[in-house]
Amino acid sequence: MDKYVNILKLSVGTENIDDLAAWQATKRAQTPEGLPRHVTRMWPKREAELTNGGSIFWVIKGVIQCRQKIVRLDEYLGQDGIRRCAIVMEPKIIRVQGSLKRPFQGWRYLAPADAPEDLPEGREHEEPLPVELNRALAEIGIL
């Protein structure tokens, strides 16, 4: 496969993956053809790599919990006339093995080698470990 890169993004205001899915189901969070999108101020310089197999990995409550494949980047003009980037994604939310992540501003590139693995088939609906337990296991080197 050709070279690709992912994006890591905080899902601000969501408590869990169901909240993320509910937000993406609203017309405000969708493209005209109904695909979910996330609008951001900065246009990624590595657009070709993102749209060549990359995903957006969502951090919810301090844990990377899921991802969505990136379809394309669209120009989005806000009501203020400022050009922004809409990251358009596939609607399917893929749960991943929980990985702790400290808060950060905006989004970050995430190399495929550093991305958490998808949950194995049959485990996609498991709830993530509580953040405190996840953090304790990471501190002793288990996660």
C-alpha cells in the first residue's frame, strides 16, 4: 500500500462513542450527500497522504477510542467568510484498543505505526476500560 498518515483529534463535548455517532447523525455535521465531516480551521499540508488510506482517530475522555476512514477534504466557508477544511469521513465508526492521550489543541498527525489496533471481531461493542484503570495499567507497563 502507498504511504498514508492519520489524524488524531479530540472529540470535545462527547462522553462516549455513541455521543460522537449521534452528533455525526445531525445535518449540521454532514456534507450535502450525508457523509459525516469535521470542520477545522487549518488545512492539512499532508492531504494526499490523509486521503490515501488515512483515518481520523478520536480521543474521547482522554482515551483514543475509535477511528473513521477519511474520504476527502472539502473547502468549507463559514458564515464569517473564512475558508476552513472539512474532513469528510466514512460513516462507519471502528472501535480501537483504548490508548491514553493527554489533551492537546487542534489535531495532530498520527503515523500508522503509532496508531492503536482495531478491536478484534466480536469485541467491537465492548466498553473501554475506565480511564483511571487504563492509566494505572499504562503506568506499570501493561498497556
